[in-house]
Amino acid sequence: MNKIIQEEGMIGLKARIRAYTEDVEKEGRNFVKTLGPAGDYKAWLHEPDMRTGGKPTDVTKVGDKRINSILEGQADRIARDILKMPDETTKITYQLKLKK
């Protein structure tokens, strides 16, 4: 997200979030299929998640499927939070805490 903010500003990040549609999601899923299998218990990671401003082709690496599912499940809330932030925001810091 911070790379997007640096290149396009917070207004650009918000525009990407508002432009997210089922077609964008489908395009991202189709792109991931071209990469082949991620491996057991692994997933190809969109960074940032498409719902939080990532493009369908913003796949950076393979990661833990469970963690990806947790992040994906929070994407709508994160997107809403970002849309509420001031346009002058220059950096977003977030932290994932997993508890057993």
C-alpha cells in the first residue's frame, strides 16, 4: 500500500479501492492460475490485496494459505478504514497478530 501511496498518493489508493469489482477479482484469480500451483498449504499472495488497492497482477510471492485467508477476510474492513483516512496520509502501518 505504501508504494501506491508514494507513487499515486492517498487519493490514488482510494481510487483503486473504489474501482474494485467482481471483474477485478476474477481477473486476479485468472492471473494466479497462470502462475501454476503454489504448493501444499500455500497461496499466491496479492500484495496488497486487490480489495485494498492491489492490481490483479500484483502477485509478489507464495505464502501461508491460512494467513492469506485471514488477511483476505479482513480486506473489506481494511478498505473501509483506508477510505476514512485523510487524503494527506503518507504511510500506513499494520500488524497481524495470530493467537493460538
